[in-house]
Amino acid sequence: SSRFYYSWDEDNLYLAAYCHESNIDSLKAVETKHDGSISREDCVGYFLQPDTGKKEVYQIYFSPLAVSFDQKLTANAGGYMIGDRKWNGEYEVKAQKGDAYWSIEARIPLAQFGVKAGTEEIWILNFRRKQFRLGESANWQVPLDYDPKTFGKMIMK
């Protein structure tokens, strides 16, 4: 099981994930380089569209080592989302590992997306957990796609 948490203030988005792991010794997390191949390890991923007026989505993954992978996805003329891996976000990330779980907490400054958060504001998003041991992913909205039309909504309260 996995639990995802969200919170916000005017200047920051706060993300947290708690991932139950019945075989914690099987956890795969060796990548230590930003934008490395953490998507091939245990990780949690977020797809955020903070400004629905722009055709931009931010893909952000965090590993159990608090390492991040990110890119900005933009729709091309044909409507397909193309990734810009040169884009790098700023995050303050903490990770923790216990006997039967791992977790992350992240503070993400909103200025890098050109937005501020406010009550009743709606963001489009999706999220996932990748579990290396099982070779599987659990996705909130399926099928997982880069297209924000396939995402769900987060309403700030």
C-alpha cells in the first residue's frame, strides 16, 4: 500500500509519500545523481500541471534516497508531450526508511512554475509508485500518460 499527501502555502507545494514495503531489504535505490535513472528503481512520481492555461506538465520523481529526476513536458504542434530534461526544479527533500516502509517529504517552491497557490485553485495531476521488487507500478489515474487530459484534479482547500 502507498499513501500520498499534499499541502500548500502561498509559495510552496508540499508533497509526501508513505510506501509500505513488506520486504524492505529488496528495496532498490542506488542512484545518487540528480536526473539519473531512478525511474528504474523504487520511487514515487508526480505529474503536475499547475497552470491549466499553459500546455506544460512537470514530471518529478523522488527515490528512497531523496534523489530527484525531473523534466518539463510541453505539447508539440501535433499535441504530443515532449520532455525537456534540461529543466531542473528546486526541491528540499527528506527520505526515511523503516522496517516495513520508506517515505519522502518534499517542499517545492512554486515560483519555478510561475504560480502561487490559493484557496479553490485547481491543479491537474497524477502520481504513481514504482516498486522494483514486483516490477510493477501503482498509478492513481490509469492509463498513466503524459497528457494532462488523463490526469485528475487537486483542489486546494
